[in-house]
Amino acid sequence: MSVTSAIAKVTERIVRRSAASRGAYLDRLSRAAEEGPARAHLSCGNQAHAYAAMSEDKRALADGRAVNIGIVTAYNDMLSAHQPYEDYPKLIRAAAREAGATAQVAGGVPAMCDGVTQGQPGMELSLFSRDVIALAAGVAMSHNCFDAAVYLGICDKIVPGLVIAAATFGHVPALFVPSGPMTSGLPNDEKGKIRQMFAAGEIGRAELMKAEMASYHGPGTCTFYGTANTNQMLMEFMGLHLPGASFVNPGTPLREALTRAAILRAAAITHLGNDYRPAGRILDERAFVNGLVGLMATGGSTNLVLHLPAMAHAAGIVLELDDFAAVSEVVPLMAKVYPNGLADVNHFHAAGGLAYMIGELLDAGLLHEDVETVAGTGLARYADEPGLDAAGQLVWRPGPKASENDRILRPARDAFAPHGGLTQLSGNLGRGVIKVSSVAPDRHVIEAPARVFADQDAVKAAFRAGEFTADTVVVVRFQGPRANGMPELHSLTPVLSVLQDRGLKVALVTDGRMSGASGKVPAAIHMSPEAAAGGPLARLRDGDLVRLDATRGTLDVLAADFAGRPAVEADLSGSRFGTGRELFETFRRAVGPATAGASPLY
């Protein structure tokens, strides 16, 4: 299967741009692989420390002939998606023994719940937690005891951080093992309406809490299509999951069978066998283009515009915003999952899910099929879906050839929109992105006076005071990575939605982030250079006429004297202390721009 000329051009451009850095990366990977399994170079004392507590596996470990699998886990029971991981190490060790291998928990990494920290000071640590996770996973893998690694992580910053670590240890095969989404609870559109009613003062906190608890009600990933579930999609499109692993509910026989199969597969693809599949070779330019295609076809999270360049950098690959724009231009929007529609990920999976999408996109020439994956050579394997046969054994069968519900999932030739869900913006206010997949077409162009704020609490205070009575572009600046860690501004969504529902034309412009589930209000986000770096947003004033045009990909202030104005400065001292923020001053000083992934590591 060959790809279209447009996809081929994007891929070729990335290959050329990355030639020097990717070449150096692959040289390092090859040298590490040539040294053979790392345990062969550990002293007896080194190994005795590593195996001291391993009881029945100690002999196999000391003998050194069996594969040893490192488990890097993001388990905690504050994240519903990660709670099932509590019992995974025991299951993994048992499955490894079945394969004649051993497994050890190499280390744990932090796993932050953005749902808990939305609108709270802790959200200012959220984006940087990705890089902490990469560092922590690097410490875990630095023991050099492992022939393969399995990574247990799902949510917003966790998967990108773990992928950065997997790419850094690119000579080690890596397999990502999900836990699956929680079963469906209160429909997401009902939850959204209740949030808006609370923001408008129409209901009290008791009613709001009842709805929230009915939405987030059990173990598993939150069921809307935000960053966590976009991550799961990416792991399939990029070949780091077993086919069909993403959206199988926790606590089911199929989920346990997939987890066992993942460990058997991890044991089979090490340097000790005949099917060596190091993570760094799977994570090539074609895999990242496939990830971009999946992001656009599903209308996925805007957060991945930050994460994918950082992940790619760890593998020696340079992604730019132009790559996102070029892929979005040729990839149709095939899915409508909340907030882009009413369905949740369980409905999406039942309608055909990723197996159907991958099959369709391969047939349309929009995905590279000739890639390496943890399952083998070729992405066509991911158009199959897993199931259990009559004896309860895991099998893969051809995936669906038609959607079971065309209100949720459509073929590429008859998609919901001809273009993907993300648009690059540029103009005299800088560069950023907008997610348009859930924004009504009549709101793709907004021209209105600006109202400028330094934080989201001030926006909400103005709303409560009844100050928004006309069309407005709400500007929230000094929210970038250098200013305060680039928090999500998700708590603005109900407020702006209420204003829009009242008939006003409103938009958000910010150098911060919106939720991965950002919805129906047009939002120009990740604006770069950020205000704290003297970017254009720092020159905006109340009343300036701002034009956001998502159809043309432009964002401009229509003020003749704009370029000559001095940039204002903000008092950011309130973001320097409390809730651990003082620990991250070095990160804020070192962080790169949003356009390059907003990482302090590069």
C-alpha cells in the first residue's frame, strides 16, 4: 500500500529536516544494541542487588539466559484510568514466567490527574509533569537490567513522558500496556449542560457534584475524547500497543488476555531472540506521520500539538507546526466523539473503532503501512480486532468493513469534514493552533474587540459581574510555559459556552492551553512567542479589534500602532511558590517555546 503524494511530501520533508539529528540518534542506538543485553555487563555485585528480592525468579535472573522485562508503572488510585494497574505487576510476572522470562518493577513515575487540578494552582505543574515522568522513567531504566520494557500509563502527560523515555532508551524494545476506558456513565452532553447551568447560577453545587460523580464513576479512562484517549489512539497508530488494545474495558476477560499477550510479545522481541524490535526503530518518521494522521482523523486533543514534537525530539526527529497543518489539510475528520459529538469512546469502539479507521485510512493511502510495530511488520495488523474464541483464547479477526453507526464513525470518502480537526494560526499575534472539529462553521471567523486578562479567575469574576454584554475576544495572557507552566484553562469552557449560547460571538486567545476535550467555543491556544517572553500578546490592549479566521489560518489585531507598542510585564510572583511550584523554577527558566513542544529538556 502506497501513501498519497501529500502524505509522502510531509514525510519526506520531516526526513530531510531531521537527517542529522535522526542519523546521530540511530548511531547511538546501534552502538548500544551492539553491546548486547545490558545485564551481561553488570558485575556479580550489581546483579545480586538487583535480584535480591526476586524469590522464585532469582535463579533464572542469575543464570542470565532468560529475558528480563522491566515494568515502568504510573500506578496510583487517584487516576481512575491508572487504578487497575495496582494488580498488573503480579499478572505481568506470571505471564513472563509462562514465556520463560522474568519481570521486575523497574520504577514508578508520577501520574497527575488534570481533572483534579483544573482551575487549581497544581495545574501549573501539569505540563512539566511530562518531563518529570520522562526523567523518572529514565532513572528506572538506568539500572540497565532489562531486555525489554513495558510501560503502564494512559493519561494526559504520562504517555508522552513515557514515550520520551522509551525513545531515549531506544535500543530496548518497548510495549505500552493500557487498562481501558471506564464503562459509560452520565452522557457527556448532559454533564456539559449541568456545568453550564452551574456557571450561570441556575443550580447549586449539590446538583453539580451529583452529575460529576455519575460521569466519573469507576475504574478506567474518562470516556470523553480528551488527551488520555487520544494518547491511546496514538499508541495504536504508532505501533506501540498490541492491535485493538486501547478501548477494551478494565476487569474483563479480554482485557486480561490482552495484557498477558503484551508480556509474551515483549519477551519475544528482545535482542536475545530472532525478532528484535527496538523502540527507537519503531519510532521513525513514518510512525510520527501516522500519529498525526490519527490525530486529525479523530479530532483529537490539542495537547498532542505540544507532546508530539517533544516525543519526536527524543527520537531525533524534528516536527513543526507546518507538519500538523499539512496533514490536517488532507486527512478527513472521520469520528464524532464528545466533545466533537455526543458519543463517548465506548460508543466509538462499538461502532468500529480504531480497527475500522485504520483500515479505511490505509485504503485511502493516508497511512504508512510499511512500518515496524511491536506486533510485527506492517500497520495492516491494526485493522484487525481482538476477541476470545470458544475456548477463551485470544485471537485477532479482521476488523469491520463498515461503520455500525454513521453518526459516530464514517468512512474516509464520506467523512464529517474534508479536513482534520486542527488548524495552524499565524499573524501579528504570533503562531498557535485552534481545534475546529467541534466548532460550528459559522463561528470559524470571529472579529470583535479584545478584553485582556492575566488569569482565568479574572475572566470568571468579570462574567459573574455581568461585564460581557457584546461580542468579545477574551485574551488570557501570561499563561505560557515560561510564565507559569502553561496550565489548561478548562474552567473557562462553561463560562464562554454560556456567553456563546446567549447569542454572543466569543473566542478565546491565549498563550496557555485548553483542555484536551476543548469544545464548541473557538479558542486560539499555545500562542507563541508567549507574553512572558515579550510576545505580541503582551502588547494587546482592551478594545483592540482582533480577527480570528480559522478558515484562512490567521490571527491578527487590527490596530495600526500595534507593532510599535511596548510589551507590558506581569507580576508572576504568585506562580512561584506553593503547591510545589517553587520546585519548578529551573523548568520555567529553561523551557522552550510551545511551537517546539514546550519542554525544558530540549
